[in-house]
Amino acid sequence: MTQTPLGLYAYPWDVLDEGIDAVLDGVERAGLNTLYITTWYHSGMFFLPHNPKRRVHFPEPGALYYAPGVWHATHPLRPPISRLCDDWTGFWADLATAARARGIALAAWMPVLHNTGVGSAHPDVAVENAWGDVITHTLCPFNASVRDLVLHVMRDVAGMGIFDRVLMESIEYLPLRHDHHHEVIGVPLGPDIEFLASLCFAPEIMAQTKADGVDAERVRAWVRDTVDATLEGAPRRILSWAEIEAGADGQVGAYLRTRESGPSTLIAEAADTLHAAGNVRVACLDFGPLYPLGPNGRRWQNGVDLDRIGQVDELHPTFYQTDPAILNERIETYRATVGDRIALVPALRAVLPQTADADGLAAQTAAVASIASGVSYYNYSFLPLKTLDWINAAVSAHPPQNGGQL
């Protein structure tokens, strides 16, 4: 198992279109030792600058990129199996054999609850906001069918026996603003208002808050009234975490504690399932550095409570800032919030707008090196191939300094 993961993100279509050797050559050219590759993915429109077969790719929404177990045939949510390959078992076996021969580790990577395919096909399992609008690109972590689906996929992926790591992304509540298809938000929304507008009031979380003694209908009304009162754009002060939690005579704070139990317990259960099903390290992609409200104790606005996910072996914080001063501030905030209790493998975007040249990527890599037990770069599919040389130079000059934590 790779002790200091130096990773490059990629997709199955990169391997299918360019060939196994080309993608593994890319990992080696970048001076890295791990390929992070998706086994379950959401949606997008991707421009592929070096793909020999296509320039624009629309992934099949919410598809699995492997052959699932027998559970799939009868599961109520039953995500589609990608049609890009008619032999996924052979695909993974061939990739694993070739990677092993080169000493390159494989890591499975999947955005779990961020799933437009499942949410659109089954809107009853998606997030519902305070106005009753269904947010189809994000699934509710309190829904029993959703949780069951997640654990089945985790069991399958770990059971393949070819991955050093499984990186779980987006077992969380997504923010309001997410670059959804033709997304338009034409009024000024502060970070507090965007957060409130993203809160979930789907039936399952409403039932749990009631069981926890929280007046969720009162919280829902307070959220609607608070957001709606700002939409004409009058000057206002951003609410602090303490002021948000004091809303509805403290019921908002109680609601948030219940809300956090959904994604946090699902992360913990998924990690337990992965550990039981295979010899893998379990990692969680952490978008905490991107959230404008900052930490609320050791909790993020996405509903993840760091004190409740101790089953996770690694956190992969996303330092996607373009301004060096902001990047350094976010690194220090993250260090102070998370501490040294867990290995950190920062993720950097080696594409525009975050990375425009080799010096910029080197500066980002240097900034995170002091907290890093490894580092990863997003994404082979989207970057010009010369960027692989920038990665190599950056990670050679600024290697992770906390490798012993793994």
C-alpha cells in the first residue's frame, strides 16, 4: 500500500479512449505513484484537450463504471451501468495488472450523494429545500434507500480487491450555488443566505428532527422568512454562526445538530463497510476549505461533523483557491480546525482557473506541503499534457512533509 500517495485524478473514458499505457505514462511523467479513477460518477460537460476520440464528453448521469453485485437488479434506486464499456470486469483487471507492473497504486474515487442521475429518476430521495423545491443533483443522506445504495456500492468497490484507497466525495449537503445546468442566481446572496437556502427539509430529516424534539416546521418558516427578506438586495450584515444557530429561539441550532447526523453517520457506516470488505484506506474528500462561512467548531456547513467520522483514515482537503493570500489563510484555518489527528492529502486543481503556469502550481504545492501526508492533482482528463511536467517539478521541489502520519 502506497505510504505517501502522490495522485493524479482521471476517468474511465480516459483509459478507454487513450489506452491504459497512455494514462499510466501520464502518471509517471508527472512523477506520481497513484491513479485516482472514478467507479461511480455524476454529470457534466467536459472539454478533453488530448483525447483522441472526442473533444466534448457528457458523462451518463449517475452511472456506475463497474459490474455491480446481484443487489443491483432489484434495488429501488438502481443507478445505470455505464455503456462506455461492455466488459467492466475485464477493464478493471487489465488496468490493475498494468498499474501493478509499474508500481502505480489505484484509488477508487466517487462523488456519492452528488448524483443527478439518481435524483432526477427518483426525486423523492433528493434534497428538498425550505420552499419545497427538489434539488435533484444532491441526495438526502437520511433516506434509507439512499443509504442502502451507498453501502452496496462501497462493498462492491472494496471487494474488487484492486484499490489501495477509496476516496469518498460529497457525502454531504451540497451548497446552493453549484454551477448546475444553466444555473442563474440574479440577486446578491450573502454566504449566510446561500447556506440557509441550501438547507434540507425532506420528509426523512423532518421525521428525525421531530424524533429529536426539534420544531423543524418552525425552523423551515424561519429560514424562508430570513432568506426572502434579503432578496431585494438591501444592505445587511452577514449572520455569524452563533446568530444563525440562535434563529427561531435556538431551534435552528438544534436542527443543525440533527442535520449533521445524516452525512456524518453515513460517512462512518461507509468507512466501516469499506474496511470490512477489503484491505483499503478510507479517505474523504473535504470541501471545508472552500466554504465561505468557515468552520463551526469542528463542523462544516455541508453537515459533516469531523468528530463523528473517526473511522476515516485520511482527509483530502480541497485547496482550490487562486489567490495565494487566501490559500495560505485557508490552510491555516484548516490546520487549526482539523489538527494533527488524521493524515491529510491535499487536492489541488492543475487546470484553469486555479493553475495558469508552472510557477503557480509550484506555489500551491509548496503552500500545502507542510500539512501534507500526500498530494493529488485534478485532473488528467482536462489538462494539457505539458502540465504533467509542471506537476513533476512541483512535487519534486515541494514533497509532502508529513508522510510519516500515514
